[in-house]
Amino acid sequence: MKPSPITFRVAIDSWVKSNEPFSIERAEALHAMMEEMHETDDSETFSSVQRSLLFGWSKKENPEKAEKYLRSMIEQNLILDSFSFDKVIEGWSQSSNPNSVQKVHDIFDLMKSCEKAGTVKPNERVYTSFIRAITKEATKGLAEESRAVFNEMWKLYEEGNKGVKPTVFTYNSVLNACATSAEFDMDVRSKAFEIAIRTFNELRNSREKPDHVTYGRMIQCSNLLPEGDKRNAVLINSFKMCCKEGLLNSYVLRDLQESAQESIWRALVGVSDGDVNIEDLPAEWSRGTSKKR
């Protein structure tokens, strides 16, 4: 009596989740046996198995193998989900492969093709992951590209895909893309700063609320401006808003110290000399909690 597809699925899932040596390879061997013994008419089970293998290779930090299963699922007309694309994009973003950012674009374009075909409905997480991933490689048009993706999310949301509505994590990812433009010429930096301010103000006026990452990114974005009063004003106001909201932590303090002149950041924290730790500053400035992802 041959094992059923569901039996194979349970065994494969167990090996994928196992920390034993060569566990993912054993899962693949079972998958090969499953394909030999059964037709793929049970699309739900076969989809679940390939998705499990995709996640398994993602966990092993092998985006190439994870992508292989994603493309296999598409070719076999199996059931797709947004999370599978997200895991492959995330895998390539963490890869040392010199072509990793291009790989990210390829997977994102593949997802959009599947979306047009009606086989997948992207969510906020995969779009945000894409913005984060392309920020790995600083380019002159990065701020504009990230904002264009952000705008596309709103368009899809207004057309009925409620799962793609931008969150604070999306806003922060756009701000991060803007901050990376500080190494370019003033024309690029000015455009990136305009995008950063617009994105920040939209976040403050939305139901989503800024978190400590938001203020850290805005402090970094002050570096997009030439040295002077305007740059200092952006930095100082961002820090003061962060403290007012009770969101100051060691990461924001680090961003402040790296972005501001020492005389400015010491005046802001009220410490004239020596090292500064969060524990030394008013507890009211750090009373809030912040989301992590």
C-alpha cells in the first residue's frame, strides 16, 4: 500500500522543520517519491508540500533553491500565496550574491505577472519587503522607485485589495530608501528629501502612527540637506517629536549622535560631556513601546 499525498505532506513538513543534518534533502527525496507515485490533481496538498520546501530552503538561506520551488509552483499551476514571494524576496535581499538586487526585481516582476493573471493577491508585507530589499543597493533613483511602489500599494488598496494597505513599516522603508541617497549630489538629495518629508507628513496624518524607526530615519534624512540651519532644524524637531511621543531608544540616540554635531546632540540630551546612555536620560522620553518587524 503506497503512502497517500497527505502522508507524504506530513512527513515532508516534519523533515523541513527538523534541525537534523540533511533534513531538507530528506524532505526533497520524499517529494520526489511523492511525484512518482501520485498525480498532481490534489493541488492543495502538492501546493502545501512545495511551499513547505520553499520555506525550508529560505530557512537554510538558499534563495536559489527557494526560487526554484516558487517557479515550479507557477509552472504547475499550483496554489500561490503572497508569503511565498515574500520569502524568496527576503532570501535574495540577505544574499551575498552580487546580482541579488536584480534577483529581487525579477521575483517582484514575476509576482506582478501572477497578480495580473489572477493567481496571487499580493499583500502589504511582500511590497514592503521589496522596498527594503532594493534599498540594499543605493542608486540615484531609489527614493523615487520606493515611493512609486508605495503609491502603487495605495492604488491597489483603493481598487479593492485591502490587504495591501501600507503600514508604518512601509512608510519607514520609504524613509530608509530616502536616507540612503545622502551620498549622491544635491539634486538627488533634494528630491529624496522632498519624498521623505511628504511620506513622513502623510504617516503623521494617517491612522498609522510613527514609531522609533520613523524618527531615526528622519534624523538620518536630515543628512540630505546642506549643513546649516534647515538641516539642524529637521534633526532637532525629529528628535524632540520622538521624545514627546516617548519613543526614544538606543537606536534613535545612535542616529542622533551620528547625524548631528556634538554640540547640538549634547544640548538636546542635556549631557555636557562623557558617554550618554538611555538610562541617563529622562524616562518620560522612552515611556512608549514600539512595534518590531
